Amino acid sequence: MHIYMMMGVVGLENQELAMNIIVGGGEAKSLAIEAIAYAKEGRFEEAQKALMECEKALVETHEVQTDLIKKALSGDKMDVDLLMVHAQDHLMSAITVKDLAVQMIDLYRELYKKAGMGGD
């Protein structure tokens, strides 16, 4: 079980939640980069699977972020420290890398098609 899946546990501190976001964002970013590498090799099925795993990690991590936002909106006082800022940065950069990975995989697919190589 991934650490970010523990979000339902009562009493998690903000630092733990920030670490959950960092871990989830890092996993998603790694999977997006892995998907690009597969596409570069013409392994488009594996690229798609890596992208699906990336999206799953992002959704789970975004749920942690959403819970934090709901907590703040309900009036709970939250200390925003450097770790939380870093966590948010990690998540946003992971989302950006995933979005770029989708575009790069499409480009590689088109290049393979034009070169008559097809890929898988």
C-alpha cells in the first residue's frame, strides 16, 4: 500500500500529508517519464499502461490535496510551511510532466508511423 493511500487515517498531521503528496507526485512523475521512454522505443502499449498508472497516482494524490483544501475551507487553521509548499510544487510539476508525456507519446507515435516503423 502506498503511503499516500493512508489519507483516511484520523489524526494525520500536515507534515505527513505533505509527505504523502510528495511521494505520490514523485511516483506519478516517474511513471510519466517511464511512459515517454517506452514511446521513444516504440513500445506504445507499455507507454499507455505507464500513463494509466501515472493518472491513478495523480488522482490518489490529488485526493489528499483536496482533503487539505476542504479542511482549510471548513475553518481549520493550517500552518503552511516550506514542506507543504514543496509538496504542492511536486504535485503540480507531476501534473505538468504527465501532460507533456501525453503530447510526446503522440509525437513519437506519429514519427514511428511516418517512418513506417509502427511500433507495437
